[in-house]
Amino acid sequence: MSTHRTAWHFFFVILLRKRGPRWLEVREEVPLSEEPPRLDYLFLRKLERGPADDVGQTLCGLWPRLPKYTVAELKTVGRPYGSRGLHWLWSYLHSYFVDPEHGVETHADLAGVLIVPSRTPTLLKDAKDNGLDWSDLGGGYWGLARGPFKLYVAEIDIVAEREDDDLLRLFGHGQERTLEARRFWAEQVGTKEAMMAVRDLEEYDEVVQRFVELLPPEKVVRAFTPEKVMRAFTPEERAAGLAPAERVAGLAPEDVLLALPDEILCGLSEDFVARLPEATRSVIRKRLGR
């Protein structure tokens, strides 16, 4: 893989196309994916050895094990680990490793972390097919040996129970138990700004549903009145999926007229317009320039 295209590249592809076998198609400058690859998370160790009394408040058993640089991928309940996910993670690790701007000197300086709600049959099969060995590190943490880089797996469901991390339970299959978890979800998710920021992301509906499930029924009613919900959407989004009759349901006849495009209003006779309420007449004549 090269980031620089040279004249040699240009002429070499001509050679391949002219002198390669007829059954071989040669493509050049092929993007690896439709979008540029992005890491879910990058963990950078700021101290060679962190204080023993500071292991954070979530995934506490993970941080002391990590080297200077760690590439992490998160799989969710709605979008679990998929086939060849380990290869994707390794491709990110290799890409990060070979870029001199990142300053990774040795393989030991870089590791990968896969954070999953639970280990799935697909993940177990991928590990087996790639000749990897599982090492139980305890508490829901695993090591995967024999890969090109050191790799760790954290099972959210188990870690949340062993470390009694109620906020982490929100991201797995477990049920939260404390007011702290509900408060966190309400503070982080239950705001207009946060919801506007994530509304176009995948699994948005699942996040909203999880938030609603955490609220007592009376708070759901107060938090999600039709008026408050509608404010978060554009007029076009509010009307999407509605039949024409549903869009104008409840409107007075004169208001329905104002919903018509100018091309149709032009066909109304002056006698008909003259019989309309003054406010409606004024709007129609202004729109038509009469």
C-alpha cells in the first residue's frame, strides 16, 4: 500500500494490462472502502506506569494492561461482532503501526482491544480459524495470543457484574440497578443537543428506546409530549410517510387552501376567493400578486 503515486505506477499498470493474462482484470487506485477508515477509539498512555490507586471507574481491569498505544473497537447489542472483525481490527493496527507520524517504535508499543457485550459464536469461530489462543485474564477480560499484535477482549456483561459497574451495564444486556445509571443516561442522552447530534447515526432508535425504558412512565409522558418531540424535527420530517389527507387532517377548509401550491391557487375564480374569510383572501392575493 502506498500513499504516493509515481510515474512508475502509471507505466507499470500499462505493462500489466498489456502483458497480463486475458482472464485477469487489473484495477488501479482502488479505495479500500467507501469511506476513509476510522478508529472507534485510540487510547494513549500518558504515563509509563500509572498510579496504583487510579484504575478509573469503568473497565478497571483493562487499563493497567495496555501499552503506550491502543486501538479499540466497540461492538454493540444491536450491531454485534461480525465475521472477519478481527481482520478489520488488525488492519487498523497495521495501518497505525506503519505510519511514522504516530511514533510507534515496536510491536510491543501497540495493542488492540475489542469491547463486546459478550463473546459470540462468530467471534469464537474467527479466533479459532485464525489459530488464536484464548487466555482468561479473569473478570470478563481475555487475551488473544499468536496474532500480529497483542489483543485484548472485554466482555461488557461479565465485567459490569464483576466490577459492579452499573453505568457499563447500560451498554450490554444487563439491567441497570442504581439511580446513578438513570441519571447518567438522562444527563447524556436526554437532552435536545445530544439527540440532535446522534439522530443520524446508526442505532439511534435503540439508544432512544433504552433511554425511554429507564424512565418512570410519568416522566416519559412529561419528557416526550408530542410538542417536545416535534420540535426536534423539520417540517418535512414531520410529514414524511403521511398520506395527503393525513397531512391536512383537522385543518379548517380555508387553511387547507393555503396548503395548496400557487399553481393550483391560480385556478380559483375571483368569485370563490371573494367568499373566503378576509385573512385567507389576503394571503392568497399576496401570494398570487393580485
